[in-house]
Amino acid sequence: MKKTLTTLALGATLAAGPALAELTFPSLSYRTGPYAANGIPFADGYADYFAMLNERDGGIGGERINMIECETGYNTEKGVECYEATKGEGALVYQPLSTGITYQLIPRVSADGIPMHTLGYGRTSASNGEVFPWVFNYPATYWDGASVAIKYLLDENGGDLSGKKIALVYHNSAYGKEPIRTLTELSEEHGFELLELPVDHPGQEQKSQWLQIRRERPDNVIMWGWGVMNQVAIQEAVNIRYPMDQFIGIWWSGSENDVRPAGEGADGYKALNFHAVGSDFELYDDLEEYVWSKGNAAGAGDQHGTVLYNRGLYAAMIAAEGARKAQEIHGTSDITPAMMRDGLEQLEMTEESMAELGLAGFGPTFSASCENHGGSGRAAINQWNANEGKWEVLTDYIQSDQELIARLVQEDSMAYAEENNIELACQ
Amino acid sequence: MLYREAGDFKTTYREDSQTFPIRLDRTAYFLILAVAALFVPFVINDYWLNAVLLPFLIYAIAAMGLNILTGYCGQVSLGTGAFMAVGAYACYKLMTAFPDINIAIHIVLSGFITAGVGMLFGLPSLRIKGFYLAVATLAAQFFLVWLFNRVPWFYNYSASGQINAPERTLAGFRITGPETQAWAVYLFCLVFVVASAWICRNLTRGAMGRKWMAIRDMDIAAEIIGVNPLRAKLSAFGVSSFFVGISGALFFSVYLGAVEVGEAFGINKSFLVLFMVIIGGLGSILGSFLGAAFMVLLPVLLKNVLVGGLGWPTDLAAHLEYMIVGGLIIFFLIVEPHGLAQLWRITKEKLRLWPFPH
């Protein structure tokens, strides 16, 4: 009896042994449901990047990467299930790709001591690392996005937006409501009128919102949409003949899958983006050589080079670089989530470091610090060219109004800290 | 042979009318209770708590609540999600307004608040029946969700429109917030489930439950024999919403901790709970548990088997999960329209005769 028990215990440790030495990155993805059209390319990019690192370099710092995919369906309950299922496996960083799940996980990761990186989504005020030491949302936040969009419009209108009417079509959830605070402030500052038009989950029904736009004739429409809502909104805008070049989407409303269904009509639609588009990067050669050509591409393998595929690559790249930085700081290849946090906190993205990774000029440069988890807050405007079927980069990276956003972040995060009795870090 | 009434003599009325008249049932009940209360807390971990047991326990309360209304009183409701939202938001407002008061009291109070709201939306049931009532409750579903989204007072003017459960304790143990211990949270919910089941079971066995069933079976006949339809229907709405409200409060404060009304308490939730009741068995407390278990545990089990066990791609597994659960729902409805509880009843009948069925 004793012998059997020992054998069992030995077997258990042996089975658990190799898993411990790996670097575990959970991928909370959604390939089903109303948000799948956007969830799939991101998840594919995320998986392919790690697969490529495993094949090309044997992982990060000699440690193989173990990516665990878990389907959330953009549903918070399933998200919690995925989190609990993967956290025991030594997950190093969570990237849930859902603002709802992010809100759910912020207190949990803070309690469990696992970092979370929300790449251009999630809770904007989490960019204050003093209050949210475990949460990172660089390179840009929603409030940066709102500010950049208004800056761009200011530029277009000769620096004056007074008397203009700007409509915000948003997903009626924590995600869509994020920019309202910033836009309200900006509307007071610049004297434009803000028209708020919420669209309920999942966003297939938007007739009344677009009827209102037709009646009110706003000068510009800004959209905070995701999933099927994007496609429907762009189609509705085409239906009411709203001028596409006055319609700007946030970076989550600017992928090929969003504009293609509207065909020619979507030509000229604009969207923000915080990274480059297309497949003209050295990294793509490595992906081809080590992953795709071997038939190991994630998913159907038909999303390569799309906006959201690139964003998945970007998210994985930041996670991998965070891990590399952590290994460097702590002098060990087998890092823990706490070490991973240090890595993410001292992460620096320069032109050189991106070029080294085969992603020259891929994203804005930024450097994180203990206080600043929000990156440099820069984004570019892209425009859809329906004839050629691709996104064109219209502007350089535009810097958001840092002063305003810093003030808003401070207000919101301090209120959170007070509500939850959080002791400020970085002191 | 094993499962039988023979030899189980009752000498008092009290013994004769107890909840579990057969000794084996009684033993099984106390055994399950003992395992749930004395064994599970020692082995429970975060995964089992958050992915399996909490949703099961909380949905069981919601299903019991809806079962009282739909199963016992015959009033179809599609507003369960909204009533859960009322419970959640009531709990949130109470938690933030009176931080020093015990969380258990807040949850019970949210139940009472939901009961009030439920009775208000139950008023149309006095005039309209069947499908038309379902549509009226559907209005409650959409109106309440809209209200919680629209009026910032309900979410304390937070920028995101989300509500977050602050940390609250009970007798020194953390019940809500991120730094809870699995066993404490589990026991907290278990107490609510057991108490709810006990109250529901006894309500439905008493005069009140008989009135509800009389209304369900034929309202005109019930009226003629002296059942006041106003009282019976409104009490069913009130009691049902009370339990649904408690489950909503637990769902928000203990289980998820942060909630967005449209996503967490949308029409999908109403259908989910209605499916639990239909699959579990209308008019059965056990059915509420079985239905909740079926709808909550089966997807988790399938996911773990297909993705964790067989290593299939997650999207394939997710699609298969829909198909299997959907197929099983249709299968059960065709083979046993009265739900899993009826299957259990038939099993018991068979067991009584076994091994000599003739």
C-alpha cells in the first residue's frame, strides 16, 4: 500500500515537473459568439507568435512556452471559470481581451499576485501603477483614444470645434462607456456638442441610433464598438449615406472584418490604431518559416496580416518581452508571476528593440515605470481603402492630451483606492 | 428491496407528513447535507468554488424562485434576469450605503426589495395570462435593465457603469471581495441554499402552496372554492422574486464581484433559469437543483473533457458544447417532458418494486 502511494506521488511530481519549468501564458480567447469575428484573428496572432518563439528560439531564455487557450465567449462567467482553471497552472500574465472580464479580474489578480496586461482596453485608470500595481494597459488607453480622435478632428477643422456636433455611438457596457468622461471634458473645453448613442449588447439592432444620427446630422461620429456591432454600424452608416470620412472608430472598431461586409460603401471609414498594419515585417518571414509552412498556424490560418492578427502578435510580443525582461532582472529563466510583474513594469519599447524583434516601426515607443502603466498614449489614424481592400495609415502617431488624462486618471484611480482601502505602491 | 416503505411505520401525524417519509430518502438527505457541510469545505479550492459550486448553488436558488412562480403557480415569467439584477443592485446600494452592517442581512434585505419589485410587476398577472403574461414580464426584463443602465444613482455614478462588490466580512471571515477563503464563501452560500430550499419546500406543502397549485391547475375553479387570485398570484410573485433576488445578490456580491447589468442580467439569464426549471421539472424543488446542475455543470464538464482531456481546439469544443447541451435539452423534453425530477420519481417507483416488478 505504501509503495503504491509513493509511486502515485512520484508519478504526480513527475507529471507536474516539466510543467513547472515552462512559461505559462493563458490565452483567454473567444472564437464563438457575437464577438468571434474579432476574437479569432487576435487569438490566432497570439498563438502564432508563441508557437514561433518555441520553434525558433526554443521559447524565451531557454524556457519553452506553454500557451493554454480557454474559450470565454466574451462572457464574464466563463471568463472567471477560465481564470480559475488556468491560474493554478502558473499563469504569468492574463490578457482577457474583454473590458468586462478585465473589471472582473482586476481585484482577483491583485489578490492572487498575477499581472494582467490589457493592451489598449480595460480600465483606463489602471494606468496609475500606484493604485493598480498588477495591471498594465500600455501602449495607449481608451481616454488616449478619445483625446487622439478629438485632436485629429481639431486638426481637420483648423483647430476649432466650437458649435460642432459629435456623436458617440458606443457599446452599452463598461467598455463603451469608458470614453464618455474624457469626451465630456473635451466637449466643454472645445465647445462641441456631444451626442451619446448607446447600443445594447450584442449590437445587431441599431436602426434607431442611426435614424437619430440622420435626424441630428452630427458633423462627426465616433464609435466604440466591438464584434458584430461594428459591422452593423458601418452598414447602417452606409445605408443612411453618412459620409464615411467623418466616421471614426476606436482601434477595436477598425479591422478588416468590420468594414468588409459593407463592401464599397465602407470606403473612407477611419479608425484609430496603435500599431502598424499589413504584413511587411521581418517577423512575418519567421512566422512563415517556423509556423505556417509547417501547418501549425492557429485557427484557419486565414487572418495573417489583418489588423487584429497583428494586434494579437503585438500582445504576445509584449508578454514575451516582459518575460525576457523579468528573466534579465532576476537572473533566472524560470520566472514567477511576481517576477513577470517586475519585467512588465520595466519594459521599454524603443525603435531599436522593435527592429531587433523583426517588427521595425510596428508600434509607438514607450517605457513603463512603477507609476505609469499606461504607456505613451499615442495612436494613429487609419483609413479603409475598399478598392484595394486594405487599411492605409493616414497620420503619424498623435500624442493625446496627457495633462487632461493624467488628471482624470488620478481622480478615478484615487477614488478606487479610497473605496477599496488600497495602499499606494511606488512610495 | 432496498428502497421501500414497508416496515417504515409511522405512529404520529407529524411523522407521516414529514418531507421525506421514506427512511432511505431521509438518510440520503442528511448524508448529502453532511457531506456538503462537513466534508466539502475541507477539500474545496478556488476552481471548484468559482467554476462549479458557486454557480450551481446560486442558480439553484434562482431556479427554486422561478419554480415557485412558474412551476407551482403557473405564471410564466421571462423577467428572472431583471429580478436578479434588482437583487444585485439592491445589495450593492445597501453594501455601499451601510458598510458596517452584516452582509447576510444585506442579502436578505435585497431579497425583500426584489419581492416588492416583483409584486409590482406581478400586478398585470391579475388580468393577463399565459403567453401574454410572459410578454408583460419581458417588459419588466427590458425596463429594469434599461433603468439600471440609465440612472447613475444605481451604480453610484461610477464611470464605467459597473458595480463592484466591496470587501465585507461575516464574523471576521471575508465573504465578498477578492481575498476570500473558498470554504467560507462556500458555506455562506450553502446556508442560503439550504434555508431557501427548506422554506420553499415547506411553503409549497402548506396552504399557500396549495392555493398556488389550485390557481395553476384552473384559476376559475380555484376562485370558486375560495382562493383569492389576487393574493395567491401576488404572493407567488413576491415569494418567487424574493428568492430570485437573493440569488441575484449572491451572484453579484459573492460570485462575480463586478457586474454589468446588460451582460450579466440580460434576457439570456432569464431563459437560462427558465430552461433550468423546465429541464429540472416544473413544480419540484429537487427539479430546481437538478436543472441548475444540468445547465451549469454540464458545460463545464464537457469543456474539461473535450479541451482538457482530449486536447481539442477550444472553438470546436465550444461549438460542440452548444450542440450537445441543446441536443440533450431536446432529448429530455421529448423523452421526459416533466423534467429530470420526473425521471427520478419514475426511478424511485421502479426501485420500490425491484427486483420483482410483477
